[in-house]
Amino acid sequence: MMDHDLIVVGGGAAGLGAVRAALWAGADVALITDSPPGGDCTFTGCVPSKTLLAAARDGLGFSEAMTRVRSTVEQIAATESVEVLQSQGVTVVQGRARLTTHDTVAVGDRRITAPRIVLATGSRPALPDGMPGLTEAQPLTNETVFDLTETPESLSIIGGGATGCELGQAFAILGVEVTLFEQGPQLLPSEDSEAAALVSEALGLLGVAIRLDTRVEAVEPDPDGGVAVRTLCRDGAADGAPVFCERLLAATGRVPMTEGLGLDEMKVKLDPHGHVITNDRMMTSLRGVFAAGDVTGRTFLSHAADEMGRIAAGNALGKGRRGRFRGDTVPKVVFTDPELASVGVTPAEAPAGSRVAFLPLAEVDRAITDGRTGGFIAIVAGPRRLLRNAGGGRILGATIVAPRAGEMISEIVLAMRTGAFAGRLAQASHAYPTWSNGVQKTAAQFFGEVEGRRARRVG
């Protein structure tokens, strides 16, 4: 007889999502975790970074901002602690887990069994391989930057993705001299270029020095203290004098945490980067074993990890939510000011035969009233089978740059997930004047000219 119906390995967003789905299904679930429940998002990712940004914008000094970060983390962590989970009926086992069979997990000398297992061990910061001097420079990562107790005079950030941009803006507002290095031609490489340019402009206005097409070649200690950052241009030529800074922050991606899990011994298939390969039902190559969240490499977003966890548990148990993970309807948000939110295809990726509706914030009344007109809303819609563009067609994606873009994108995501006609966004009454009223106005372009604008056809 098995000990439990389901074992979940890892207590981050994916693991907690799986646990909650198991509880909703009335299953006996065990959670094995070697760190406090909540994972990266609660302790070193989403929660502290967004708190630091908010504290900086509120005018707090560095010390006060960090105090707010710690207080916020404690408050949120308390809602998902071991004691809370146990009170909900979860068996929590603290320690490192290792698969020994498809239905058995070892924690030290203890063996725990269940017919189904969900692996949700997450990821950790990736550091550039083989960079001379990096170890000696003791670079900060998202796991250590919130431990700072004193304001650095200057900070160099390697990596112009969401983490680099968000922390770069926060530290710049707090009075730190920030230099941001990105080896590609734009910040936020996976985002629409026009949207990324607006974020870049906002960072520049705060004094952030942005070095694009620049690869950090080496770092070395500065005799006067701090770090010297040596760079190369995109063509491989030396990029002038080194940049001196007090501290260095690496924001160069994530790697899966699979060490010691016994995956090689159990012949669980991994991709070339070490991520656990799953199908869209979150099943691995090993019978009865599922995986969810960062460890799969599908996307490194907490809300996506939560969804994957719920889908994995539902499919593992054959109860509750059964389904397939759809990455094309998972929104992304960069929480700079302005925010950049996107889902599905960007305007530049819009396929032939689709249409793009575009509206500058300068034509959104709420943006005008707030004096925040730097941004835009773009929605991509394509024809449906048989119905073609009736009802505006189906929504393929959207990109929004606005102070509340992260909230505005949600109704578009809902329309995509439910298969609603694009026209529903235009038909639904939106309060005036609100930021989301701009979404309604943009969607209306799929039906005709609106104040001189109409959706343009691609191809």
C-alpha cells in the first residue's frame, strides 16, 4: 500500500500549485522540500524585487526600502509556511529528495511512496561560464542582492532582461549609479523592439548607462576597491576603457535544479540544458512522474509555474483540473515604470493575413489625465476557420507599454483562453476614464475606423 496519493518535490510556485490542486481533488499529498515553502518567487524573486521597486518609487531611502522588503517577504511567506500547509492536511517532509523508483522518493534513510510524483525543484541563477575574475568579484544575484545592508555607490548589471531592467531601475531611483550591459541589440531581447525601446528610454532618463551590443569579457578587482568590468563590442573588438563599479550583479538567466534527484539513474529524459522534458500534460519520460515549473525550462514565470503545477497534479491524479499547458496564453510583465506586458505573438511576429490594431497612449484619455502618455497598446488578431474575421477574428497576442500594463493585459489573456471573439473586448463596457478603456478603444479598430485609426492588415 502506498503512503500517499501524490508526492510533490519542491515547495516553490509550481510545487505549491500542485499541492493546492491535490487538496482540491481530495487527495492525500506529501510535499518534500529542502527550503521554506514559497521558493524563489517569495524569498528572492517576484516579491522582494517588486517591493524594492515600490519602496524606491515611494521615496524611501535604501535602508528603509530594504526593511520594507524583508517585512513584505515575511508577511507573504507566513501564508504558505510549513505550519499552514500542515494545517490544511499536507504532509510536509523537510529534506533533499531523490527518486529511487517511479513511485518511491528517498529523503535521507526514509522512503516515501506514491503512485504519482510531481517534480517541481525550480531553478537557480546562472552565472556566465568561464568569465575571468568573476568568482573573485563575488557577483550579486537575485538570491543575494536583497541581503545588502548599505547602498553601493555604483552597480554594474550583466544582463538586460526583466531582472536586470527592474533592479536597474530600482537602484537608480535609490541614487545608485547603474550601468547595464546587454550583449544583444536591445534590452528585453524577447520583447517587441518598440516596447523595449520605451523601457530603455525610461531607464536612460533615470541616468542608467545602457551598453548594448556589449559582451562582458572579464572582471577584475580594482586596487581602490570595487570591480573593473572589461567588455567587448559585438564584433569582438575591445570596447574602450573598463567600467569601474562598487558591486556587480549577474542577471544572466536560470539553470534547472536537478542535482541529486536521481534523474540519470532513473533515465528521465533531459534537454541539452538539463531541463526535464515534458509533454503538454506535464508528463516526463518516466511512467507516473510529472514535472512542472522552472525545472522544465518552458518559461521562468511564477504564474506559469503555478499553472503547470496545477495541470501536473490534475493529470497525475486523474481528478480536478485535467488539461494541457498553453504557453502561448501565459502573459509576461516587466515591472519597470512604465510596465511592459505581453502575451502571444508580438506585432512584429504577426503572421500574414492577421491584423494589428495599434493605439498610442497619447490617445487614451486616462493617460492624458495622468500625464503618462509614453506607451502604446497593440493587439494582434487573426482569422478563424470558416468564420474568418467575423466578430473581429481571434486574438493571437498583445503588447502593452503603460503604467498599469500588467493589469491591462489580463482581460486580453482571458479572451484568448476562452476563445472569445476579438470584438468582445470592444463590446464590453469599460469604465471611463480607465487604462483598460484603451484596450476597448484598440479592439474597436478591428471593426472600422476609430478616431482616424483602423487595424492594419499584415502581408
